[in-house]
Amino acid sequence: MEVLGPMLYVLLVALLYYMWTFRGTGGLDQLIDRAEHEHHRVHKVISRHPRGGTWQQYQRWLDAVK
């Protein structure tokens, strides 16, 4: 239990570093636009393959939709 505290601090520092390094990638509008684009890609794949498939098939289908 005593090891948990330092591990949480290391995790916090890692998350803060990750957030700091990616802060310059764009604002909220750009993030929303990117998420919307990915959302539409997923819907295209689902509409083309409604019965689904394996994870490898899904990745291949998603790459084909770009």
C-alpha cells in the first residue's frame, strides 16, 4: 500500500507531460472537427458491414474508408 502513493505521482507526472506536449496540436474547434471526421468514418464502416467482423477486418475496413 505504501508503494501506491509514489506510483500515482509518477502516473500524474506522465499524464501532465503527455498533455503538455500535445497542447499545441490545435484548439477545441480542431479537436471537435477531427472527432467528427472519425465519427463519420466509423458510421460508414458500420453501414457497409452491419454484421461486423474481426478486429483485423474492422481495421482494414476503416483504413479503406479514409
